[in-house]
Amino acid sequence: MDTSMEIINDNEVAVQQAASSVVSNAPNNSGLMVALHPLTLLNISEHFTRVRMQEQIQTPQVIGALVGTQTGREVEITNSFELAFDVVDEKVIVNVDYFTTKQDQFRQVFPQFDFLGWYTLGRYPTEDDIEIHKQMMTWNESPLFLQMNPYDIVTSKNLPITVYESIIDLIDGQAQTLFIKSQYKIETGEAERISVDHVAHTTLGEGGEGSSLIAHLTTQRNAIKMLHTRIKILHQYLVNAKTDESCVDHDVLRQIAGLCNRLPTIDSADFRQEFLTEYNDVLLTSYLATITKGTNCINELVDKFNIATSTNKSGRSRHQHQGFPNF
């Protein structure tokens, strides 16, 4: 037991020493004010949990982009999206095409959002993070680096999050990219406060006042799980019937064939034609609603213009009557 503890402590010291070589201890005088929104933190947490459960790895590699707005020295990180990457010779290479596609999609919905930095997971920054950070400089000259630590037990009220800026420092006569800690604050909007409060008060225990959304999703999950189990039973029965003809029940086979025939044929030409017809009907309804709304706005503008014009005419006629009285 003592030997294993010594090994863990030695590894921790080695990690801290490696981190000290890429993090500057100099005071941060940049004056940058970073505001983090809860949606970004929820996205990072969901990204980490999903990848860990899918790959069954306790410490998965997770990389994503941070988007938001910047006004002068005030940076507001509003949202984030995950990034695809490849590992070549134990080095992480960000997929440029995927990043460009996701950024274009984000700008179509949120044209005011820009790429501000990137995020990953870990206890301390490493040399690998520096290499990834240099790749991010292609899209932003000075990107932010957000690191979340989901591995250690949080014993304080501070979030396990650290935000870094990048600086160029001379070390042994050579210019090197280093991280320097930056101050940040949590900023929420009205919608985010409602969502966070909703998530914080959801309970899964019996007798608790759980969320209606959680109950609805749990019901759907149980239904899909039961359907998957029954499909596996039918598939296994067909496999056994194919290998052993003695256990074939033609009545059961007819029922399975009838069930398969009831499934929608979504690859047929008739289905595509019906789908396109309904899709066009929905678009037409949306366009008509938009035209109606625009016509209503124009009608209100014309009414206001007529009122303003009639008021001016009555005012001018009154002044004329006062200036030239009738005898």
C-alpha cells in the first residue's frame, strides 16, 4: 500500500513539473475580462461524459472550440462545439475541414459569434496542449485555453476550471509559447438561469419531485430498451430456426413476416414523394405566415404614416386660417 502511494505521488510530482514548464508564473497584466456562460460548461461536461461512456475510457481525449463575442478587452464565451481530431505519431492533429464546417454552420445561426479559443480536459497543461494551441492560432492569433479537471474531487466551491492565455517568452534565448492564468467570471442570462435551476432540482429517486422531462425521457428509454430486447429475441429465433429446422414453427414465422411487412418502406419512391409533398406544404405554410406578418407590419406603417400626414395637414390649415382671417 505504501509503495503504490509513493508511485502515485511521484507521478503527480512529475505531472506538476511538466506543467510548470509550460505555464508562466508571471503576473497577468493583460487586463482581459473573461465571462463564461453555464451553457459552455454544460456542453464540456456532456462531451466528456458521452465520450467516456461510449469508449469506456476513464481519461478520454476531448477537444472542442469556444465561441462568443469580444469587445475590446472583454471576452464573453457563450457556447462551444466539439472538434474532430486524429492522432498521428502520438500527436493530436485537429481536423481542419470539420472545424471549418462547424464554424460556418454556427455563423449561419449566430453570425455575431467568433472563434475565441478551445477546451480540453486534464489536471495541468502539458506540451501536447501547447502543440494543439499552436494549431488553434491558425483561426485566432491569441486564442483562450479552457481546461476542465473532472478527475479530482472538488473540496471547495470553486469550479474545477482554469482559463489560460498564451504569451511568447524567451527561454534560453529561444521564443517559446507559454500559458498564463487568466481571471474569469460566470455570467448567466435569464434563460440560462431557468435551465440551470431546472437541471439542479431534477431528482431520480423515488418520492422526489423529479422533472417532468426526466420522467418522459425515462419512459422513452424503457420503451426503446424493451423494443430492442424483443427484436433480439426474434433475431435469435430466426438464427436458430435457420440452423435447426426441427425447432421451426411456421405460425411464428408467419407472424414475424407479417410484422416485418407492416414496417414503413422509407426507401420507396412513393414514400419520398409523400415526404417531399408534406415538406413543401410545411414550407409553404411558413412562407404564408411570414408574408402575412410582413403585410401586417406594412399595413401598420401605412396607418401611422396616414395619421402623421393628416395631423400635419390639419396643423397647417389651422395656421393658415389664423394668418388670413375672413372678413
